[in-house]
Amino acid sequence: MAETSLVRRLGLAHATAINMTDMVGIGPFITLPMVIGMMNGPYFLYAWLAGAVLSLIDAMVWSELGAAFPMAGGSYNFLKETYGKTGPGRLMSFLFVWQTMIQAPLVIASAAIGFASYFSYLLPLSTIEAKIMSGGVVIAIVILLYRKIEAIGKISIVMWVGVLATMLWIIGGGIFHGNFLEPIKHINDGINVNYAFVTAIGFASVKSVYSYLGYYNVCHLGGEIINPSRNIPRSMFLSIVGIAILYMLMNVSVVSVIPWHVAKDSQFVISEFMQQLAGSTAAKIVTCLILLVAFSSVFSATLGYSRIPYAAAADGAFFKIFARLHPTGNFPHISLLFLGAIAFVFSLLFKLSDVISAILAMRILIQFISQAVGLLILRKAKSDTKFPYKMLLFPIPVYLAILMWFGILISTGFHMVVGGLSAIVLGTIVYFVKAKVNKEWPFMPAQPAVHKS
């Protein structure tokens, strides 16, 4: 199994730093004007609050499963365990890894594309130059991650300090400007809670939720977390609460200086915010820090995702080449290189706005909704599974998470939903073809892959 090869060397601080670094990334800086534009009013802050509430509720599901099954691969193991190792769980876990091979590179590419886009504030880039830069970011990340996990834990702490310093500077700038509380005083101006408002919240939440994604990254690294039954849930809730506070304060800070109706049309809203406060030099410095944040996010996301194909392959349920560990560094280097290569290609092909919606549409059905349903099945079955963490008011939070994820899925748009369903259908076909080629009954247990560590 995978866990006999990976070593538990990441503590609560490392896990929280990895989660929060992944969550922030370039997301809040580029989606801030998008969210304001979709809400088209000072009440846009409710979309960010909605994203935080959804994340907290969903984190309860992740915490129960992560604490019960603290192994590399996260949702791969959750789906296998909840739907049955010898039954549909094998198909569900395969589909998760299948969609991960597509959506994980999309996540990595989105941060790289965002990096190149924001860099244009410092030096305008042509379309080709921007693509070269985004591809270069992916390559640099893979090179940085090509090392032992304990070294990566230390790098994550340093990167998180940079993320925190950037956001505190932005928040502090708004506070010292003198109008910090004005956006909060006027948050309900013009608000009319009706169908149009709820619809706007739904569409805006697609962007705000994207900026919260990553709170579960620790689950993908479950086999490398010290005292996982306590540290996995704690790191997730600490990450979400901490990031939600920072996001809300940052949004308030920005619109206290740049009015919301101006900010919604800004391509470099944070840089322009800092330029108005402290001049062009400060604007360039904060832009560099945002680029560091974006780079850190790609680093953290790629780290977590590289463990998923590895875990499945080591379990005998995915292509065995992904089960290989680096001979001296003891990390899944084939998985890392493959995901990095696909992300590199995606970073050259796609636009950022399309990537954000595609990321959510790809993962909602198989990952978020399916594992929530799986938890209900496992709890109802009253199996021998021990749950070190149990959510309050079970099963209400699970049902709420399922309903909210369906709402977000619909809000991604018809074409994205069709694309996500198509990926599932294609993955199902590949699963049964693979079973036939290997001459195994699709719902019989696979033999663990034999690989050298």
C-alpha cells in the first residue's frame, strides 16, 4: 500500500500553511472584480460570505472522511471506502482519478495563467509572451517540487509568510486610508432579496468558491500528516476561517479606496489600489508580492494533486507507472511529471475565465457530491469504520453541502455541465475497457501493484 512508503513528517502548521497557500493563490486578486461585476452592487460581499459558508459545511464532510481514512490520495480513498472496495467504489475511485488527471492540471494552469496575466501590470506581454510565461511557471514549480517532503514543508511555511504579509499590507492600506468601514455601512444599499439576487449570488459564488478551493489539500497528503485524526480537521477549519476573514477584510479595504462601480472594471485592481494609496513604486512591489502568492499556490496545489494518481496506482486501481517513487527522494515523481506536463499544455491553450468554471464543473459530481453521498451510505451502514471526527447535527450539513454544490454546478453553465458529464461517461468507458484488457471483473478487488520504493 501507499502508506508503507510515505512518511508522516508534516505537522499542523505545515498542513495549514499548505492549505491556505493553495486557497489564496491568484484567485481573490483576479476574481474580486468579477464578483463585484456579477453582483453589481455594494452587497457583493455576500458572495464571499456564501463561499465561506459552503466551504465550512463541506469541510465537515472532508473532516470525517479525512480523519477516518488518512491516506495519500484523499477522495480516491474516500470513494473506494464509502462505496465499497469490491463494488461500485472501484469505479467511483477510478473516475475520481480519471477526472483528476484533467482538472488538476486545469487548477495548476489557472494559477499559471493568472500569474502571466497579472505580470502584465509590470511589463505588458503579447499573447505569445504571456503563454511562454505561464508555461515557464509550471516548469519552475515541478523543478521546486522535485525533492523530499520535509524540505517542501519548510518551503510551504516560507511561502505562506509571503502570502500573509501581502494580504495584511493590502488590508492595512485600507485601514490607514480612513474610510475602511464605509463599504460595511452601505453593504445593504439597493439590495432586494428576490430571484434575481439569489441568481446573482449563484453565479458570483462560482468565482468566490474558486478562491476558497484548496482547504482540503491536506487530505491528499493524508499519508504524510502527523497525528492525522486531529490535524486534518483542524487544519481545514483553521484555513477556511482564516482565509474568510482575510478575504472579507481585503475586499472591504479595496472598495474603501476604489469605489465598487470602478473596481468591477479593473484588470489590476490591487495594483491600482496600492498606486492610489502609495504611488507607483508601492504598486509595483505589491504586484510582485501577488505574483509570489500565485506562484506559491501552484506549488501547493501541484504537491497535493501529485499524490492522487500515485495512491491509486499503488493500490492497483490505476496505471501502475504512477506508483513509482523517486529512488532517493521518496516522492511520486512520475505522477508529478505527468500532471506538470498536462498543466503546461493547458496553460498554453486556455483562457482563465473558462478554466475557472471548468474546474468546478469537472469535480463537483464525482468529488464533492459523490463523497458526501458516500459518507451518508457509510454512516447508515454502521460499518466497523471509526470516525475520530464527527460533525455536529449530522446528517444536516451533508444534505446542505449536496444542495449547495448542485447549485454551484448549475451556475457554471450548460456547456460546462455537459463537459463534466462527458468526462464521466468517457472515464466509465475507459474503466470497463481497462477491466476487459486486464481480464478482471470490474467490481472485483484489484491486486496491489508491486513497486520499488
